Amino acid sequence: MTSSKAAKPQNSTKVMKKVQDSKEMGEHKGIFTSDQWIAKWITRSTSLPQDWTSYQAEVVITVEEGGAAFLFGYQDEDHHCGIELSEGDQKDGAAQQIFAYIFRIESGVRDTLQKIILPASQNQPEHITLKVTKEGGEWELTLNQQYTYRCMAADYQGTVGFRTTGGQKAVFRDLRLTGKDGRMKYSNRFYDPKTTHCTAGAIHPSGNGLVVEGDMLSICETPIPVDSPLFRKTFDIPSSLLQARLRIYSIGWYELRINGVRADTRVLAPANTPYPCRMLYDTYDVTHLLHDGENALGVWLGNGYHFNYSRWGWKWNRDKAFIMQLDLRLEDGSTRTIITDESWSSAASPILVNDIYDGETYDARQMRLGWDESDFLEDGDWSMAVIADPTVGELEPNHQPPVIPFDPIQPVAMYNPVPGVNVYDFGQNMAGWVRIQVTGQSGSEVRLRYSELVDEQGNIDPWTNRNAKATDVYILNGEEGECYEPRFTYHGFRYVEVSGETGQLSIQAVPVHADVEQAGTFECSDQGINRLYSNIRWSYLNNLVSIPTDCCQRDERTPCLMDSAVVEEAGMHQFNMHRYYRKWLGDIEDSMTNPDWSGDKVSLPWHLYMHYNDLNTLRKSYPFMKDYIDHLNERWPDHEVKDGFGDWCPPNDDGWENYFHEVELVNTSIYYKITSIVAETAAILDIHADRDYYTELAWQINHAFHRRWYSGEGVYGSGSQTAQLMPLALGMVPEEQRVFAVDRLVQAIAEKGGHLHTGIYGTRYLMDVLADHGHIDVALELLNKKEYPGFGYQIERGATTLWEQWSEKGGMHSHDHAMFGGISTSFYTRLAGIRADSPGYERIRIEPVIPSKLDAVRASLRTAYGAIEVAWKKEHGCLHIQTVIPEGTAATLVLPHDLVTAAKQPRVHELNPGRHSFSISCEPLTKNTVKEST
């Protein structure tokens, strides 16, 4: 969470004096060390919807009752065009007949240009894909992508709308308007009631589509453009440059270019945040990109997290704009500031379509070579930038690692399911895009469709994409060896279908995620566990853009607090997540829902403290942590939390209601845990009254939990795996009852044939609890099960990332979800035994738990003091353990109890910095585990 806030943008004439030369408008003297913004928000001018002419319009119409009309070229009620759909009379058992009327109204007089009888359909309701366009002197109407009708008609001009009359009812989806040049003018998925841009109608209960019913006219009056404009500015540096700092923030994703090159490798910037609260600007040192004399700045904008982004995500609900300020410090002692203002110019880019879900269309014939260089000559297509309204949220500096592309991956196989179509398999599910090099004729297209799955014939199976079209299109300019990769979209995929008229083509996959440094390594003698670790690692990174997303392929990709909470410890063991998660804490500090969701705002500061000794973040977060617990206490005075997701997505028979599991038990146990964390935090911060209060409150929650769910003999609630795991993992079970509670857990696993039956919270703690209570072999066997449900089943089915559900194709659509990856924390803390005995690993506890059927484990964890290393191996009847303890720390090694008892050796060893080796006979362990396995 950032602590400093930049001042709100001000009118530059009130802050600094403008230079007189009009050519240098936007250049101001400034103080380099100041964080004051004197720049203005700018955008480009756009046409009004009533000025749109002869565009191609596409919409999907679901006729639920009677019929409906789609209107286009709409000026007013007396001047517009339309396609009217009407249901015919339906006899019992007969197929539904639909009539379509193409009409035009001029000066209030309606002229029906053509009547069409659609092929009869048994579908109820009827879904009709409609496309109308103007070609020459004809209107061309295509229905359901297969029936085309033409009629003589003139041009049309104006916006679009929807109408129903009488008892009619229809749902309109996926509206798209495209200009004659192929450039998308407007699109709307109708996901969000706040961004329909229409005068009437409601969002469908499914969250997809605009419902129009009764006598209703809905006109699109306030559309937001979906273009991808270019902006440029030239300026002079009169003296040798010492240092240059550039700050930029945009509504929409941006690409920053200086003197013909990209400023750095970051993509999908700026960072996603709750925009009404705060907007994180990026800061660049661009000294090396500038030179004496004339220079050029270029900014390219895309839609990014715009209004068509999921309603469950943080998104911009206004037109694209940006603010930029370049502060220069010169050798002669002077300073200069270049800002965004009316002196910038703008033009359309070669990107015709760009959408986070649907992909990008790039027309290389419309490239403006050199547009970002100082000697570029602007033609009549360029116009002056327009001042935009300032934003509501505060501008703050972004300290999060950027999202960048990583080393490309070559395909491992290629399929040719039908002539002219190749499907490339990259062998790994990932998030990102492909990079192609292609040769072909000018105007020919390369179409790239992305998917996580293929069918038996090798065709891509886009099932997990849901409504995301996940398609990039490159239109060639005819040069030799053209290169392309998208800018303003990304996809979740393993397979890419390539079609189009091209000569030679080469293709690579480009993984894209936040630039977090590797912190941990893990490998063991079991290749199934190694594969699982790899799957978890990939799933985590694939969902790590500027927010931790739920998935990376379908039309969602939203900031999911619950999904993040269960994998944050795992992430910190694998990567340096310190800066990343501090930003995330700033995003979620206002979340006030149930513990399984909003509890992350309490648990995450604690994890950052324990893992990185980040007392400052813990102190800053404490007011939010405390307020949240007080909110829960007020909302649930009996200390039983009755709402939430619970142990989300256990093995189930599909259906929304089956994804929830042990909701109240899970939420109440998390409530206890996070209240205990607040009590511990108060103690660390020396707030004694709070410590006593929240300690007592935690005791009351635990008491209420036992009153409600404990039935005696160690059984909690239903006695399910989750019901037993949560109180055991979170320290709620009295010591005298733990052995009975663990026995019931092992019995619950046996009742499921040795398979897990947990959702995301139960799975996170499954291995911890079993390892801590002498059942590590049960845990290892469970992880390796190759039948449904389990990780082994996914791996047997070819999974290279984690699925959202344990089943391969359920109602939830994702084969790349990180939320089940929390179990990999146990690979470090139990199998390797590396744990923090004090914040930041100044004191280390090493206590490996040794399964009978695992021969070796090797792990390392880089801390602020250096890398901790642990390796153990069974060899020649002995267990060999090696450790490396970094300087400035001390460690306690705890050897397996049964081994040291039999060998009459001390169990606990205090280790100083350096390398240490231990060997001990493992025959007692073998005998014990053989006995247990039988």
C-alpha cells in the first residue's frame, strides 16, 4: 500500500508560465524533484453517434416473446432504419416461424424494403445472429451466419437502438458496429447495468445481454469509443541532458515510445486498481532515450479494462485519455517540463479492433512508419488533442513489478485438422499471445484463434473461453518477413489455430505475467509431485498480471480475493511477492464482505510480516484489519458467519449450488483465525487494550464454533474432510481432542476411496494437517491418485496447469485456475521442513516430514539474509540431510522422532550459519510406514 499521494492535476497556466514559442507549447520550466502534476489529461476528438454512416452492425437477438426490432441509422423516430423480427402463429408441436422485415422510415413514412421468412426452428427461445452492412447501393443482411439477403437501399446515418411493442420481449447481446475501413466504432457485451449507454433496458439475470420488453424504445445515446489512437509530441532539448524522469497514467492500456523505440518492455499497463479510489502512474528514467535537439514522444492507447470488462472487475467507465509529464534536468543547471496539453496531435492507429477478451485486429497496410520520431511529417489525418476531464481517483506512484513478456516457447506439435488450417501445440498452458513472422500478399489475413483444449481431430476447442472470442487477426502489407504480436489483449491458451492465405509462417508463444523474481525451488524423487509443482507454478504466474486474476482465458479475469488468499503463502515461497502484494493490499483495503473473501486484508499483512519482516505494512494495515473484524462482530453478533462461498469447488455433480461447501463452518473458522491475527498484531504493536479485546473475541468465536459444530469424539459438523481440516489447521481444536479429530479426518478420506474431497480452503491445509499429525503417507498417496478426483487425475488427462474444478468439463469454465495451488506451501514447509521461527527468517525452523514412498527432496528459499537450502535423501538404509543456513541467521533442525528415538540420537540441533550434514538410519521409518501402509 503506497503512502504518498500526488497532487491532483491543476491548470498549468496557474502553476508555471508558458514559453512563448507556439511550437514548444506544453514545455514548462519545472522543479525536477517535485511530484506535482502540472500536465493536463488529453484525449482525441471523436464523432458523435448521430454522425455514424453506413457502418456494419452485428447483434445477437434472443426472441423470448413475440419479436423485437433492431434499429440502425437512427436520427429520430421519423428518420431511421431497422430489422423487425416477428414470431408467426405456432401450432401445437410445430416449429416456430420467424419473419424479418427490412424497413426504412423517412419523414415519418415507413417503407418495407423486404420481407424474409426465416427457416423454422424448434429452439425456444430463438437466438438470431444478425449482421447488416452497406455494399454499393445495397443493404446486405446476414442471419445466423448462413442466410444472406440483399435489397436496394441508400446510405444511412445515425446511432442504433432496440424496440419491443406490446407483449414482446427480447435480449440483445454482443453489439458491434464497424466502419467501412474495418475499424470498430463501438461494441457492447451488455455485462454491466452501469455501461449499457442506452436509454432503456436492463441487464439479463445471466449477466450477459440487454433485456428490452413491453412498449420500450432503447437508443444508444452515449457510446464510448473502442478505438486505439496514437498521440505524438515533438520538443527540443537545448542543452546536454543530465537526467530525465517521465510519469504517465492512462485510462486504457498504453504503450510509451520515445524517438522510435519503446520506453521499456512492460505491457498491459497501467496497473488495474479500484479507479475511483486510486490510479497508479508509472515512472520511467528515460535519460538514455533522449538526445540534444529535437525529440519525439509517442503514446499508443488501447481499451484495456474498459467498460466491456467484467462487471466484477475494476474498470474504466469513460473514454480513453492519458496524462504524462516529462521532467528534464539539463547540464546548464536549468530544468524543463514537457506535459500533455493541446499541443499534442493524434491519429488513428493500424489497430482496428482491440479487446481484452476478443483479441486484436491489426492492419499493417495502415502503419504510420516513423510516427514516433521527430522528423515524421503529419498529414491531414492528424488532429490536435483535446483536453479531457480529470479523473476522480487520486494519482499515486506504482511500485509494483511491471507485467512483461518472457522468453518465447516453440511449438511441440502441429495438427492439420482441415485443409488450410494448422493448429499449433505449445505443450504448456499459458497466458500471453503468439508472435508470428509471415510472408504473403498485401491484404491477406492471418487469423489466430486461441484455446486451452483440442478435440480428437486436432481442432481447437474454445469451450473454456466462454464468450471470449480470443482471436487475433493480422492483415499483411505485402512485405517480406512481416512480424506481428498483439499489444492490447492477452489470452489463456496452449493451442493456436492459424488460418489464412499466407506463404511461409513461423510462430512462437510468448508468456506474459508480472516480473516477479524467483525465490524458491523445489524438486523431489516423485515425478508426479514435480509435475504438480510445475502445474501450480504455471497457474500462479498465468494469473499474475497487475492483479491476481481468477483465470486468464474466459470473459472474466477479475481480481478475486478468495482465489488469491489461498495461494499467497505458496506464491511467497516461489517468488519475491513483497512489492506485488503491498500493491494488492492497497487495492483491497476497503473490501468488507465475508471472511472467505475479505479476510485476505487481514491474513495478507500477517504473511508479509512473517515472510519479509514487513512491520511497516502490518502497522499501516492494522486500522483496516481492526475495522474489518469490528464489522464482522457487528454483523454476526452470535459469532457464526452464515454467508460466503465456503470451501469453494469441492468435487461435485456440477451446478452453481454445488460449488458452495461447508459455507458457515469455513467462514466462522476463518473469522476466528483472522481475529487471532488482529490480536497478535495488536500485541506486536504494543496496543495492549486491543490485544486483550481481540484475544477475548477470538475465544468467543471459538466457543461459538464448538457450540454449533462440535458433536463429540473429534467430529466437527458433517465430519467431512473440510469440516475436520479447518479447525485443526487454524488451531481451534483443544489438544486433548486433536487425535480424535485427526482420526475422523483420515476416516473421511478413506470413505472417499483415499481421494480428497475438498475445495480451495480445505485443499490448502490438507497436507499441513496430515503431515503434522503423523499421516504424511496418506497425504502423498492422495496427491498421486490418478483417478477422479485429484491432481493426479488432471495430470493423467494431460493438464499442465490447475483446473477450476476437479472434473474436466463442468459448468465452470477454466483449465488455468491458481486457487487450488495453496497446497504447494506444504512442499516447502513440510516435505522440506523450512519454516520461519521469527519474522523474515532471522530464526529458522527446519523440520522435514519424511514419507515412506518418497526417496528425496531438495528445496531452497531465498530470504533477505540469503538462501536457505534443505536436501534429504534416503540411501543405503540411511536418511541423509543437508542444510545451508545463511549468514545473520540461526536455525533449529528437528529430526524425525521415530528415527532419532531408535538411533538414540538427539532430535533437536541448533545450527549456526553454514553447511550442515546429518545421517541417520532410516530402518525404523521404513518399518513404521510399511506397517501403516498395510
